[in-house]
Amino acid sequence: SFGIAAAEKSTYARVQVSSALGCLPTELMFTSGGTESNNAAIFSHAAKYYRAGKRIITQKSEHPSVLEPIKRLESEGFEVDYVPVDNGNFDYAYFKKSLLKGACLVSIMQANNQTGCLFDLKKIRESMLETNSSAMLHCDAVQGFLKTDLDNARNLCKYCDTVSISAHKIGGLKGCGALFIKKGVRFKPFIVGGEQESSLRGGTENIVGTVAFGAAVNDVCKNKDYAADILARRNEFLQQIDSALGEKIKIFIPKNHINSILNISVAHVKSEVCLNYLSSRGIFLSASSACSSRTKENPTLEAFGLSKEYIYSSLRIAFSPFNTSEEVKILVDALKIASEL
Ligand code: PLP
């Protein structure tokens, strides 16, 4: 009976998460996070749909949990084409030309983790329909999930065949995520050895993680001020930083973006130097994403066409609805001092 009680709680969480994502509970597979969801989707599509063409279309600012599985497939004989995204503008003409050469998979994220740049999955699907492409469309929605209520974001599951999300981006626990797998899409399990998750993913379920995921989704959806609070802090920051630092600050804001992520660059101050100073004052930003913070290069910002000077000093701010106006002011004051280091 303990097992049944746990399963009921997990079922409830599945209903909460799937309804927020806009899919059926049976279309949602819980995973260990966004990384696993992306790996599982990409390897499955390549294995099940390669007959549509051993080609994969993606873009260079994708998260490493998308780019690395694709690189592995490339080493196993798949061809990979990267759509230019200069300045945050997805090159649809290039994309359509590439689709005409045949492909089994298109993998484009919803929102970029370093710049907040939003990609329009509705338009991407339209291009695929226009070119009669039979490729699967996968979307890494880890950063965008519940961060925008634009129609084409809310209806992601309508346009995509698989969608990855992660609990810790919306206040859930680390080590838990989910993959939407559209009804009818053929799926090759990534983790085998158990009948859990309708035999799609083996392994004892992470009940604590999934229940917390459901609760976190519920909290975000119930909080009517969630998006407005994030936007308010972002706007306060943008107004204050401009008068405090003037020419010393460069900000990359793609035309379409989520409000929770902002990429800035403090002229001539190396990212790490700035981060260390801010950290000593109890302010925690990052220079890239946690997953790629150990490498020196920043292919994501390069993909957007940002200059070497910008990248040298780039910082990524993540606004939460729990940040206060006072914290924004502290950050701006600290950045002003950091800009003179
Ligand atoms: N995709 C994006 C865009 C991310 O930002 C992240 C994590 O930061 C991931 C995937 C990986 O998700 P997880 O940390 O749940 O493995």
C-alpha cells in the first residue's frame, strides 16, 4: 500500500506537469533532468527515423546536452547542418534549403540559456510543413518552460514531437525533468532494464523529485505575479545600469527573448574577475551556463555573432520572481565598482 500511495502522488504530479505543458499525462516521461531528456529524444529519433535522411539540423547556440549527442551521431555517420542565428535571428531561408536535402531530426531550443533568445517553434514547424519535411522536431524547452505565455510557447507540444523540460529551472529539485513524447511518435528507450514509465525508461522512480516538480509547476501557475515580477526586476536593472555605467556596459538583447535571462558585458573587465568580486559581495551571477563553465570558449555567444571583447567580459544574469528591488540596486552598485577594477 505504500507503493500504491507513492504511485498516486506521482500520477498527480504527472497530471500537474503535463497540463502546464499542454499535453496528455500519458505523453509525459519523467527523467533525471533536461540533459537526459535531450539525450533520450535525440538518440531515439536518430535510431527510429534515420530512413528520412541521415541528416540532423540544429543551431550552434544549443545547450551541450543537445550538441554533444548530435556530435556523437555525426561521428557515427550522420551529417549535421547548423542554421545561422546571427544576432538572434534564425535564418529561415537557410533552414528551408537544408530541409529540402532531407533530414530525420530538427532540434531547436525554445529559449537560449545564456541570452534568453527565443526561437519560434511554430514558424519552424511551418517551414517544415512547407518543405514537406518528415523530420522529427525536438525542442529543448528547459529555459523557456513557464517563462513566457506567448501563444507559440504555450502551445509547444502542438508544434513539436518531443519537448524537454527540467524541474530546477522553475523552483523544483535538481535531478528531475521530463520529456514530452507526442502520441504516435516511435521511441527507443534510452535507459533499459525496468518497466517504469510505461516501459519507456527503466529505473526506480524519483518520487520525491516528481512530486516536487508537480508542486513547483503548481506554484508558478498559481502565482499571477510570477512573470510580472521577473519583468519588473529586469526593467529596474536596465534603467539603473544605464545611468550608473553608461558606455561601460554592453547588453545583448535579442529581439525575441524571455525576461528571466539577460546577458551583459562590462567593458574590459574579465568575466571571472567580475564574478569573483560580485561573489565576495554575496551576489551570484555566471559567465556562461553551469554545464559549460569549465571550458574557455563560449560557442553560444559566438553563434550569436558577439565580438571577442564582448565575450571576454560577458555575464549572465538570471532574474527570479523572488529577487527584490533592493537586490537589483545592490547589483547595480556592485557592477559599478567592478567596472573600475
Ligand atoms: N538545456 C538547457 C537550455 C539548459 O539551460 C540546461 C541546464 O541548465 C539543460 C538543458 C540541462 O538541464 P538539467 O540541468 O536538468 O540536466
